[in-house]
Amino acid sequence: MQRAAFTLQVRPERLEEYKAHHRAVWPEMLDALRAAGWANYSLFLRVDGLLFGYVETQDGLAAATTRMAASAINARWQAFMAPYFESADGAHADTLFEELEEVFHLD
């Protein structure tokens, strides 16, 4: 299993809405994430909108993201969530991940 972490920036004025949507993620989106090999997936949000994501996959974040991009439900979710993220070009959040380098892990 490979661990991956990433950051994104949520618009500070949309934090409460963003959190509300993640308390009620569409069941078909959850199924698609699991089917695409996303495991132990967590999101953490700072008060200024910095979002930290953590996921475990068999073959890394890029491959897992590519599998999700192939699903119709992901396209719908990304379009729905796009207004919540700071992006110069309105791109979907799953194309904006800034992956972090793991420098330590306690087994």
C-alpha cells in the first residue's frame, strides 16, 4: 500500500458549505472511490481554507486519480465542487492536487 498526501485551497468564504457537502458525500461517489482503490481516505481543513488530504492506494495518487477520472460520478462531483476551490482557471480540484513528499513514517 502506498500513502499519499496532498493540499488544495478551499475558498475561505465557502468553508461551511464545503464541510456540509462532505458530511453527506453522495453514496455513488463513495462507491466509486472504493472501486478505484482509494483506502483510508481523509480530508483535513484549516480555518484559512488549506485542505490536507491523505489516501492509501496500491499504486500511488496519480494512478488512483486517473481511475477516478474515468468515472461519470467523479465528473459530476468535481463539477459540483469546483466553485469551492481557489483556481485561476476553474479546473476541477482533482487536477490541482499538490502532492506532498513523505519524509517520515512510523511503522
